[in-house]
Amino acid sequence: MSSPSEWLTLVRWRNALLAGAGVFAGAWWSGGQVSVRVSAVILAAFALTAVANTTNDIADVSIDRLAHPRRPLASGAISAESARRFAVVCSVVAVGLAAVASWWLGVLTVGVVGIMWVYSSRLKPRGLPGNVAVALLGSLPFLYGAAAVDELAKGMLLVAVGTPLHFAREVAKDVEDAPADAATRRTLPVTRGRRTARAAVVAGVATYALVVALLTRAYPLFALLLVPTIFLAVLAVRRLYRDRVGTAALLKAAMVVAIAALVISAR
């Protein structure tokens, strides 16, 4: 019988907390409040993270046996059928919780869930389209939080800030996983080589830095607090060019700092 810790590993509980924090930060920065609606959307973000990671691991069992053999499905600790049922339940829960905040967020979540279910089989094997999809989905918690306090425009702005950084992290992960992906996926480092993939990471980081610079006039404190995230991203790129592991981890750390910047600069 699988243990609770194995299920937490399956859903990547740290990523789930990060998604929930993104919703909270988006709501707090946009409207300065945390209501029942915001709480419902935070829980929806947890459920969506569970769907995304569970469906990904179901599709990637064979790859993970080489690249990540300790993951619950790859190791056999959790069966694929149990994981599939769990993902279905989480999908329904996510839609229901999002609808508590807003009917249109519920409709949006139906689309998000649909993309998550087809991502691993249709988008992820194609590489770059999958990277773009994950970058957008990874930035949606900010939009969800802002929408929960009726500040959709601010949420769109935060998506524009977060997407390039998420994109850079996704491509960096593909660079690290290229040896295991070579037989089954057409990722950027597999099809175009590490040099092109590195350039894509640089482009993502540069775009992120540009967006932060453009925020300076309207949101000076927020832009200032995001400066450390740019340094972290540059360090990640440096690590990537030196063929050292940990690039994706540094970019994830930049995301955590960015969420903290949102909370601190709320007004």
C-alpha cells in the first residue's frame, strides 16, 4: 500500500505550495485582501498542481525509470490506475473550487484541466510548444489570485512578468533531462542541440529582465524588489553554460523571491 509521503511526492507538494503562494500573492498585490473566494482558488491551485504532475508522471513512467527512478510511479509505489483516478478527482475538485470564486474562472479551469490532460501526450513530446504551454500555465496562479479580487488587468500583467521566467526554467529542465529524453521527446536540446536550448534560456531571462524594467515607472517598489530575481536568473544561465546541474533550481528560487516581492510591495 502506498504511503501519504509517496502521494505528496507524486503531486510535488512543494510545487503545489508554490502555486498556492502565487494565488495568494496575486490577490494580495492586486487587491490587498484574502477572502473566501481567494481561499477557494488557492485550494484549486493545489488541485491543479496535483493534476499536472500526476498526469505528467503517468505519461512519463518509462522515461522516469531512467531519469527519475525514485518517483512513485516509476518505482511502482503507486499504480498508474490509482494515479489516473486520483487525477480525475483532482480535476473535478479544481473546477468546482474555481467556480466558487467566479463562474468564468470555473470555465477557464475546465480548459486548463483539458490542456493538462493532453500536455504529456500531445504537447510535451514536441518540446517547444510544451515549454510555452507550461510557462503560461505556471503563471496562471497570479491571474487566478487577481481575478478572485476582481482585478483581472493586474493579473494579466503578472502573467506577462512570470511567463518568460517559467519558460526559461522549462527549457533548462529539458537541457538537464536531454539524455533520458532523446529516445522519446523532441525537446529543444534534442532536436536543435544544447547551444540553441541555452540561447532560448537566455532569451527567456532577457525578456523577463526587460519586463521588470518596464514596470519601474508604474510599480517602482515591485520592480526594485525583483532585481534579486534577475541576479538569480543570470547565475542560473552561467551555471547552464558551464554544464553544471542546478540551473532549473536557481530559476525556481527566483520565482519564490518574485512571489515574496509581490507580497511585500502590495499597496
